[in-house]
Amino acid sequence: MNEIGQRFSEIRKNLGLTQREFSHQLSVSIGSIQGYERDQIPKGDVLQKLSDWGYDLNWFFTGLGDMKMSEEVRSVGFDRKIAWNVAFYLCKRTGATRDPEMFADTFMEIHDWMAQNNAKPEHERVPAETTAQIIDFAVQRMNAG
């Protein structure tokens, strides 16, 4: 069993589930569970469920940190999912661009940049004019896509 397989098994045991019960929870075959516990990398939908249940995928892949995400980290992740979905569906409903997914991704890039900028001490922050230029550039990029 490789390290990722061991960590996958640890998650199952942490949940108190047999391989069969875990396969039902994840909507995969028991053979998939056995493969994941040996050396196969789980598919994206399985990884998403593990993340939704609070398991830290960074820990899962690297072994670094804690098995489960803290409530603060989970809350931020949940808030990010909500913000992305709001941007996606607003774009889709208004027809703002041809690609709502790209719109939502770009929205989150701007959001993250602004959050990082605002976390800096005031004297280190990028001025509002530059922020406006960054937003204008992102809008141009979205319209070109």
C-alpha cells in the first residue's frame, strides 16, 4: 500500500466504515475502494466528496498537515464556492459573457487579489486607481473570451 492508499484507508477508518459501506457512501464499486487503498488516485468526484466531508486534500496527497480541515478553513472554502456560484449564475442569467465558467473564475481571481491587497497594511496596499485598472483588464479579458 502506498502513502496515498494508506491515507485513503485512514479516512475510511476515521469514518468507521467498511470498504463496502465506504463504496456506497462514495457511489463507487468496492473494487474502486480497494484500488484507492492500494495505489490508484481517486477520481475527481471522490476527491470532491472527501473535501466536502472536511478532509484536507493537501494532507491526502502530501501527508502534510492535519487529516481534517479546521472549521475556519472549511468556512472559507464554502464561502468561495458560494461566491463562484453566484458569479456563474449571475453571468448565465444576464448573458454577461459567452462563458459563465470563465466569468466566475475571473471574478474569483479579482476577489482573491483584492482580499490579499486589503489584508496588507494600508501603506503597502495598491491604490484604488490600480485596482480599477486590474478590474478593467479582467473585464476586457472576459469579453475577448
